Amino acid sequence: MPDIQVFGREDSSATRAAQRFFRERRIVVHYHDLRKRPLAAGELKRFTERLGAKALIDETSRAYLDAGLGYLSMEDGAIVARLLADPRLLRLPLVRYGNEVTAGSAEAVWTRWLRPPGDS
């Protein structure tokens, strides 16, 4: 059984879709509600190292638009600081399987994770 973690919020339709994707395939996931417990800095660093900070920020979110971040040019460090300060800026869901991670809906990648080893 794969050990998959889903980070998201209950009010996020993308998070609910990810949970439904794994539930339909009878995969138990460890769900972390970011409203109850914010993403740890070390966990955010893991996603940033693999995907880049720009891939983690949701440029279509209400929080992004309200903060006027579309007009700013930010380095990765500034983006990470913003994401830690306001988790509503994260592109959800964040999904982790071992050392592999995804941000946003990535059903093709999740399907690849669930294939038996050696199956192409």
C-alpha cells in the first residue's frame, strides 16, 4: 500500500478531487488539513526543492489577486515567505509519495505512482 500524503483544505475542490481520486482506487491517504495545521517550513522546503517556488503559488487564487502579487517580481525566498505567512496562496492539493511531489491536480502522475513496479 503506497504511503501518500495529501495537503489541502476542505473548501478546496481540487483537494476533494484528489481525495476522491485515491479513494476510488481504494488507496488510503494521510490527509493534512491546512486550516487546522499549517504546512511546516521543512515540508514546504521539500516541495520547493523539487518543484520550485513559482510552481507552488496559485496565481488564480483570491488571496493572490487581493494582495496584488501579480504586479510584483518576487524571488524564490520571497515567495516561500509569502506561502508560509498565507497558506491560501498555495496551489492545492500538495501531494507527496515518498520523494515525489505534485502541486495542483496531477492525475497522470498519481496514476503512475499507483502502477506496479516494472509495469510500463
